[in-house]
Amino acid sequence: AQSVTQLDSQVPVFEEAPVELRCNYSSSVSVYLFWYVQYPNQGLQLLLKYLSGSTLVESINGFEAEFNKSQTSFHLRKPSVHISDTAEYFCAVSAVRGSTLGRLYFGRGTQLTVWP
Amino acid sequence: DTEVTQTPKHLVMGMTNKKSLKCEQHMGHRAMYWYKQKAKKPPELMFVYSYEKLSINESVPSRFSPECPNSSLLNLHLHALQPEDSALYLCASSPRQGMVEQYFGPGTRLTVT
């Protein structure tokens, strides 16, 4: 099976500061990697995904994540955050093949709070 | 249409009530999922339907009964729930089971009194 570790449960930052949310995973097979964002009292929205190809993936709102196979990591970064980025961020993995096909394995989540 | 809709948004029910949650998507996806999410926790998978057939049941108690009447619709029937079942219930869909990303609905906030 797969597992995901999000090392930080809470990350407070000031507006316009850079931020990194860390995600490490464990899997014996190849995986797809995702970051989802959840605003208060809402469902999950896909922020960005790594399926194959370029290891650096970007979202439309300035976030980026880099797949590092040797370190089994998929950290999320943004060079300058806004107050509107305050939300819970979940890293998730899904096996490309095998008996766990179809299951998304989530990390415990990181609460990003942006202060003015 | 690229969204998953869920009704109702909020539901309060007693432990002896019977109610249903509804999920709908019109993206042509053939896999649909139910998740349960407690506060400050990640979503937990409950059921997966693939081509309208139950593919995965994560040992969910029988007081939760899923149903997939057609490729666009997913229901979750609730009966004799416990207060600890209070949570946000999320529906998701994907083109095929295990294929690419899952698209989530906004959820139904369930409170069992």
C-alpha cells in the first residue's frame, strides 16, 4: 500500500512571504501525486498533479510542486502568498497499477494560515 | 459541465431517521466515490463504484447503504446512524477507477442528534 506524510500540521506565514508545504510518500509501485486544497466548509479542489513527464508542475494561482523520486517527495511551494491562500492543503498519492488501484491515500493535511 | 454536485448541503437527522445523500456528475465519468471526513482530518474512503457496480467497500457499517442507479448518479442511504457518524460526506468521480485525478463535490455536512 501507499502512505503519505505531511510533516507540518500548521504553517503560519505573513502575506507576501514565500511558503513550502512538505510532503513525502512511501510506495513500492509507481504513483501519481496530487495536492488538493480545502477552504473552510467546502469540498476538496485539485490544486495540481504529477502524472508523468516534467517533474515540476504548476497551478494557475502561482503554486508549484516538484516530484523528487530519489527523496520520494512532492513539496508544494509558492513564492508570495495571499490571505486568500489560507486553507487546508492535502497531499495525496494513487498507485499507477496494482491491487490498490483507485484508492487515494491522503496525508493528514497542513493548515496554511496567512496573516496580514 | 465539469463539476460534481451534492445535495443536500446540510442535513440534521435523528438516530431513528432514514435519509439519503445524493451526488451527481455529468462529465461521463464511470467511477464514483464516497468519502467521510471528520473535522481536521483527511477524507476516508468508504465506497467505490466502477461502471455502476460496487468495486470497493472499506468495511463500512451496514447503516450506510450506497446505490448507483446510473452512470451519473450516486446515492448514500442512511439509517439508524450514531452521533459519531456526524461528518462531512464527500462524493468524487473520475473517468475510470484509478485513472487520473478525482473530482470532488462540495460535500454534505451531516449532523446526527
